[in-house]
Amino acid sequence: MIVVPGPASTTLGESVAKEFGVDVVKVEFKIFPDGESYIRFTRNVEGEDVVIVQSTYPPQDTHLIQLFLMIDNARKLKSRNIVAVSPYLAYARQDKVFRPYEVVSVKTILKIFEGLGLNFLITVDIHDSGVFEDVGFKCLNLSAVKLLAEYFQNNFNLERPVAFAPDEKAVKMVKDVVNIYGWDSGWFKKERDRVTGEISMKCEGVFDVRDRDAVIFDDIISTGGTTATAAKMLKSMGAKRVYSACVHPLLVNGAYEKIIKSGVEKIVATDTIPRNVSLISVKQLIVEALKSLNL
Ligand code: R5P
């Protein structure tokens, strides 16, 4: 097995290779003046099992094209199995038709992978793993929820913590936290206007956050609207301190400032997207998943 750390995930890719004690194949890359990407492997990969590590955070189109080019290059150079490790898989939120005549973008991405001859895809907390049904290669969806919960359990002196889901999609994450640490839980119901992107949130169920610490769990923070709205509601319900735990910190359009302004003490995220808040590495999850493939 050899590891090819893509331009978007050099550090993560190199640390995965180090863990296995295998060769790193460096990638020569550049962006042409018109925005197109260039990729060259610095050695042959013929006959090898090739693990390409490339997260596809913004600029996601560039990072995706680089990933496609690397997979295609590995296939052209007659590698054996090709594994794409893309801890944050772009376009995963458009996983169904919300309005008539829309494209299901994540399906398009998966079809391209299949066409390129990818053998395995490893990702972390994809928005909905249901999109992997009917895909012609093996997909592993890893969960970083335990790592996030563990970080809060070990590094903060939380007072009677409540794990909070800011929408129905995040309820599964919160249930996992409850199962691991026995925290109490609660959730909101979120509705998003599919045209304007505006969100509204309301309380679901009965729970008491008064004078307690709340941790909002979500897979993605993009503009920060979801977390900030949930934080303000928790504060108005009497929560003592509010924290944010997120797997993929996209943090676009001033999201960090918006969330802190809403009353959140600290944002803790993973390194599926390298940002200042990426305090937890998913490296070990990836290493275990690769071992399970028995390459
Ligand atoms: C949506 O279903 C996701 O799970 C996140 O809640 C959403 O992507 C967060 O977006 P934003 O930070 O822009 O509210």
C-alpha cells in the first residue's frame, strides 16, 4: 500500500502514511492562470494499492477535480486497488430532489468516481449515508461523534451537560452521545426555505436546560445560521454555557464570528477541514477503516 496525499490534505495524508509506515507518493500540482488544475505523481504506482487522501472542502470544485485527476492517474498507471479518502465529501447535502427538476449533486459525484474505476471510498459523517445504496464500489462512512463527545467529556468541566441537535438530521449524533456518556439530550425542529436559505427553529419535546451546559452537535457548520439560532434559543431557555461540536467546519461568510456573537463559548471541530477550530484529528478513524479493507 502507498499513500498519495492530495493538495487539500497533505498533512492528514502524510500522518496516515506514517501510521502504516508506508511510502508517500508526493503530488506535483499547480493551478494554471485560467484556474485549471495540473497533477503529476512523482513516481510510478503500477501494481500498488493506492490510497489517495483528499478532502473536498472549499474551493470544492478545484479539490474535487484534483481528486478525479488523481484517481484517473492512478488507474492509468495500472495501480491495483484505488481507495479515495475524502473526509469531507463536497456536494453531499444535495442528496435528494427538494424542488422539481433539481440535480442530485452527490449522486453525480459518485457516478464520476465509479466511471473512473474507484474501488473504495472512505468518508466521515456524510450528510446522509443512504446515498451509498446502489453504488458500484464499497463506501465506508465513519463517525467522528464519539471523538467530539470524548473531547468535551475530558477537556471541559461541564455542568449536567445536555447534548443538543439543532435539527432532525443531528438527532442521530446526539443519540450516540447519550449512548456513550449518558448525557441528557434535546432537539429543535429546523425548517429551511429552499429558495432563500432562511431558517426557522422551534422546540421539540420537553427538556430543561436551565443552569446547565449545552453542547450543540452538527455534522456541518457552513454559514453558522443553524448553530447561532440554536445557541440563542438555548440561552433564552436559561442554559448556562453553550458550546458547539461539529465534524466539518466549513465556516463561510463570517460564521465563526456569528456563532461566538450568539453566545457560544467555544467551537470544537475535526480536521476533515483544516481550520483554527479543528482540534480533533480523524486520522485514527481513517487508519482503522483502511485496516478493515485488508488491502
Ligand atoms: C443541514 O442539514 C446540516 O446538517 C447543517 O445543519 C447545515 O449545513 C448548517 O448550515 P449553516 O451553518 O449554514 O446553518
